[in-house]
Amino acid sequence: MIDSCFAAKLGVFVRLSDAEKRALARLEENPRPFGRGDRIRTQGDAAEELYIVRSGWLYSHFGIEGGKRQILRFAFPGDLLGTSSAAFGTATDSITAVTDGEICPMERGALAELFAEHGRLAALLFAISQAERVSLNDRLASVGRTTAHARVASLLLDLLVRYRLMNGKAVDSIELPLTQEEIGDATGLTSVHVNRMLRQLSDEGLIERDGSRVRIPDSDRLAAAAGYTDRFAHIDLGWLPPADA
Amino acid sequence: MIDSCFAAKLGVFVRLSDAEKRALARLEENPRPFGRGDRIRTQGDAAEELYIVRSGWLYSHFGIEGGKRQILRFAFPGDLLGTSSAAFGTATDSITAVTDGEICPMERGALAELFAEHGRLAALLFAISQAERVSLNDRLASVGRTTAHARVASLLLDLLVRYRLMNGKAVDSIELPLTQEEIGDATGLTSVHVNRMLRQLSDEGLIERDGSRVRIPDSDRLAAAAGYTDRFAHIDLGWLPPADA
DNA sequence: CGGCTACTTGACCGGTATCAATGTTAGTGG
DNA sequence: CCACTAACATTGATACCGGTCAAGTAGCCG
């Protein structure tokens, strides 16, 4: 049996039963490779499937009139992607690959089975989606009410924190295969101004850049500058129902 | 049996079984009145409960350093509120009442029971939370990448659309018991600039104001000006598992 | 009537977008 | 190894949107 990336991620939060692991593994039976820059799906397409990221790095985004676009969320291995398909038959967002990697498409029906048979996993998925909503709330506040300086700092920290979740707390640097324009699309800034902010953060010693690698020597100091809160550090799932046999 | 507001809202999307209706009604056994301006809970409080709105109008918000704050979401009757408690034991956001009304607090354990016993409702709640996430995505793009003019227009339309969802398609005006400062906190603008934008929308004939009542004579034209998409019009839940006995 | 709160309007300023030019790097083919 | 190209990053000059400050107005309620 291929071991499941999704199970690995969920396993960070709860101890999974064998039945649950089997059910999750079934969702990853059809891995599909993708390459840097590939478009997995496009906003407006009929889209009746969700994806589990097995390896690589992607983002979801959508365009708005005037050629501008907003990057909504970056997705790492173990993340569930394209969840808007749970409510819509048409893709509300596009998905693009930042690096090479592999995803597993899953029909919505498979999700239905999971919800019907595994109450605890259903509750867990609901809880995780709430945590992600809180994180999205933070970004809304960041984009709406803080300076460009804090927004860029916030994005870098968020990426580092989420990267650490799956790769160990000790990591203090991260490979950023993003163009400054993409960072701008995520923060609501122009690439030009992103460049100035990166330069400023670097001058202040809050980050160190080496090519596309960014090191954050003191994440607490950067968090203070960004007004950033690490939500994933305080997750509390004590209320979940018991696992089924 | 008191009829359930929550069931009424969910009933818009699916035909509920009797067992499902009973389960939902149990969540609303402890109604509690609130008055305009009341603080239901405050960011940082221990918060192990969620709320169903029975009547009235509230919003969730949180403060950020510098005395500013961001309004995240307005809640109407039938809405589930405080869902961040599904992932955190501490409130990530505050909840404040805009009008008088009634809410029903529910322990997280009650949610666990619901997820364990009613797979279809679990899937439905998941789907609705995804629809709300998409709506939040739209706001992120609106705040990040559009002008003040479009942001205010967008907020007004969103309120109208959601009000229509429960009160009939024909409605073309809405009572807005919000201060301009609150509108600013929702859109990421100052009250002063909100005032300018309302004035401009009014001059352009896109809205008509009469005291705190706002009429939208041509919602399509306003939607075009705002770059607004009505997500709730396209919900597709064909994949849900069957209702249990 | 006085005092509060919210709304309204104007003048000014600063942060960010926009436009434009140049530098840098990776890739390609000779 | 070099010439050439195409992205992308960097930096500067200027314009404009929206914030800030300030003053005045309109309701509302004691």
C-alpha cells in the first residue's frame, strides 16, 4: 500500500485508526505528475474533483477584471486542494504549479463516502477547514489594514510556518521559487513595490536573501514587524467524536 | 418542537429527513436574547461553543495592532457563527450584535454527535463552509486589488444578496444599521472615505439612500461596477451522500 | 437647552501604483 | 567560450488614491 500524504498531514493532529488510514489511502490511488508552471485547472472549467498534493508546491488564484489576479493560497504536500468543488460544479479558482510534483485527483463521490462512513474524519476535515478560514481571515486583515512592509513579512512568515509544520521546527530558511510578481499577486502589491519591501526587510536584517532562498534569522522579530500570529500552534481538537472501528 | 432556523437555512439547499430535522432542532434548545451593540464573545476568551443565529444581525471581527480592526463577516438568521471554535479553544474573533435578536449557543460536543451520526449533514456543513470560503476569497481579492469605490459597492451587494437568500428575490432595498466606520472596518477603508464613496455611488445613481435604508435600483449595474459575482446562485451539491434513516 | 454621536465636507500629505530605464541571470546555439 | 535572447530583478521619477486632520452640521436624548 502506498502510504498517504494526506494521512501523514492529518496524523499531525490526531492518531488515526487503521480503518481511517485505509479510507484515506483510497483517495490517493491515482497519482498524476505535473511540472513547474503547469495549469492543473482553470477558473470556470467544469470541476467535479478535488486534489491531494503528494509532492511539490502549487497555488490557487483567480483573475479579476483589469488583468489583475489574486493568489489565494499556497498548497504543500498533504494539503487538500480545490475544495471549492465541494460546493460548486464549476471551478471558482485556477490552480497552478510552482514546482514539479504529483497530485491525486479524487471524485466528489469519494468524499461523500468518507463523510458517510468516517464521522471523526469528517469532523477533522471540518475543523481543519475552519483553521484555514481563520488563516484566511488573518490575510484579509493583513491586506486590508496593514502596510506593504508588514504584508510581505507576513507572507514570508506564513510560508515558513506552514513549511515547518511538515518538515520540522528547526528550519529557518526556505526556497522561494516565486517571482516577485507572484508575491505581489498574493499580497495585493505590484512587483515593483514587492522588490522595494524585500530590499527594506533585508536592510533591516529581518531576512537574508541568497538567490531564491530566504533565511529568517529571528522569526519572532519578523512576526512582531508583521503583526503575525501563528494559528497552527494553538489548534485544539479535543471535541472530535471517537474513531470508528 | 420549536422549528429550527438552522434547518430552515439548510433546507434551502437539500430536503431534510425527519431524523436530520430532529438532530438540528436539538442544537437550538437554549435560545438567548441579545441587544444592539452587545458583545457576544471577545477575541482571546476561552470559547468552546458555537452559535446559531435565530434572529437579528451580528458581525465577527478582530482587532489588530494600532487600534484598527477588521470586520470578517456579517451573520444573519440561520447562520452558524463562531465556527473557529471547531479548531481552537480560544476565540480568534469577537462577535458583536448590530441589532436586537436571539442566538442559540451549542457545545462543541453537540457538533461531534452530529458529525458522527449524520454523514450527510456533515458533508453539507463542509460544503457550505467551502462556499463561505469562496466568498471570503472574493473579499480578499476585492480588498487587495480593487478601488474603494468597488469595495463599498461590493459590500452593499453582498449584504443584499445574502438578505435575499432568506427573504425572497424581489427585495431591492435593505435597512443598514451600520455606522460608516463599521463599513470601513469591513472594507479596509476609513469612515471618511466610505462617506465619499457612498456619496459618489449615490451621485452615479447606483444606490439611493434614505436615512439608513439603501435601495439598489439595478443590482446588475452595481455588480458590474463592483466586479461582484453572486456565488450562492451556482451552488451544486449533487455529490452529497444519502440521508440516513 | 447642552452634550453626545455620527455624518459631511474640505485641505493636505504620504504610501503605493505607474511608467520607464537599466542590471542580472539562465538558457541556447554558434 | 562568446553572442544573443528572454525573463526577472532593481532603481528612479512622477501621479494619484485614500488616509489624516480639522471644522462644521444634523439628529437624538437627557
